[in-house]
Amino acid sequence: MVARPPVMIVVDRMKVEDLPAVHVIERESFRTPWPAHAYRQELENNRLAHYIVARCGDEIVGFAGMWLLVDEAHVTTFATRQAWRRQGIGERLLLALLDLAVARGAHEATLEVRPSNTAARRLYGKYGFKVVGTRPRYYSDNNEDALIMTTPELEGRPMMERIAELRAAVAARPDIELAPDGSPMDRSADAESSAADGASNEPRGPGGPSAPSTPETGSPGVIRPSNVTRRPL
């Protein structure tokens, strides 16, 4: 049997009809998943919340979200389907969040991450996030502290140049190849992709999106690198 043709990943807004698939990823990614009603409440009632998904055809393979509070974008959740990790999907989602933050006037982005999640910390550091503080005993499952990571000014020249360079690198990656069973071919030897999607189970705080700990450069238009399209958010 031969491999299937390469696939394109599309990143766009999360919809209510996406929630069953989002809950599947949620349950396989987090020790303490958010309750089933939380995302519906976020989508329908929280004007500060913005959630996106990564699609491969009809399948949702990742999602992410943030709150926009005045001039700060606070990343609330971030996850990739287990079978689709190490494909750079997490990095595409993060680029889309940063694009949206800039388009909505945020000057910086911030998040919490476990000190033990080294893969996530590598990804966020790659995109300019730096540790600026600690929230003691932040995670309710094991009382682990959280590191607070924040970007430089999103529209500052250093951050704009960093994002432009990283965007070009994402666009230059090979297409995602599918195995005969429809799953992505393993790219675990690809250190760049492994670092990006190792962040699949961070960041989040206790209480879910209704109770966060605190309240790419360019326009939010369509981008078409070799295997990812982002619809207007």
C-alpha cells in the first residue's frame, strides 16, 4: 500500500459544531480537562474569548484559545491531537494566535506553563516569550507552580522580524504525508516539529476558561505556505 497524498492544514475560528472533536483532544491532552460546557460558554457568552482550530479536511487536529484583555492577549489553552503531534501544527496555531492578537490591538501576549513542560517552554521561547514571574501552586492536579511567560511588544521591530522569520520557516516545511490508514507519517526525527508540538498540553490554569488567573505580525488574512491555510479570524 502506498502513502496518501500530502494534506493541507486549515486554521480558522472554532465553532459550536466543532466542540465534540475539541473535547476528544481535550480529554487526551490534559490531566484535568475543562468541563464539557466550558467551551460552549466561551464561544457563546464571552466577548473576550477567541478560539481557533486546525483542520485536516473534516478532522480537527488541534485547537487553541486566548482572552483579549485591553492590550494584552492571554493564551488560555493549547492542544494538538495526539496522533498529529510532531507535525508543526502547534506552531501554526501559535502563529495564528499572535496574528489575531496584533489584529485586535494587543501589545503583548502572555501565558502560564508548567516548569516541567520543557517542550512547551522551548516553543514559547522560540516565539519570543520570556519568563517574567511565577504563580505558586498554580496547577490544581499536583500543585505545581506556573511560570508566567510574556512576549516583547508584538509590534516592535525585534518581534516582527522574529515572527516573519519563523513564519517563513513554517511555510518551507514539507507537506504532511499520510500513512495508508490516514494518520500522519511519523516525523519524530524532525527536531523542529517535535519541539513545536511538544507543547500540546499547556498552558492552562485551574477552573477552566471561565476562571483564568488574570483577566504574526501582519493582517488576519489568508496565508498559504505549502501545507497550511489560515482563514480570516
